[in-house]
Amino acid sequence: ELREGGAALVDNVEAWRPRVVAVSGITAYRTAFGRTRSSLGQQDERMGDTALWVVPNPSGLNAHETIDSLADWFILVGQAAGLLPKS
């Protein structure tokens, strides 16, 4: 299911061509794209011209992340997309 979702995401990125795409959850990203050594943050690879980020999963099961830490990740993604000023 995650691999099918990864393929669908690539198709959507090719069609819509956003500046940035963020995947929530390192395990989901690793499974969907077969990237076993990836970590959170901006990835070295891109989807065409689109920057690729992996952010923490906001699930309550991800107990070490807080609302504030999740917001910090999404601020970074927003800055990378040019939607928020860089601090």
C-alpha cells in the first residue's frame, strides 16, 4: 500500500510540479520509496524539480514529538517552498 502511494505521489508531483513535497513519517517514506538510509529533513534526491522533505509523523504514537516540534518541521518546509520568510 505504501509503495502504491509512493508511485501515486510521484505521478501527482509530475502533474502538479510543486516546489516542495513533504512526506509525513520516516518509516512511510523508507517503505514507499525503498530508501532505507534516509533521515528526517530535506532529502538529497528530488522528484524532478521538486524538493523532497521527510517530516515526523504527527501520530500520537510518535510520543517524542510535540506540537511545537512538529510545527518547527512544517515551518522549515514552508520556508523551503517560499511560503514563509526564512528566519
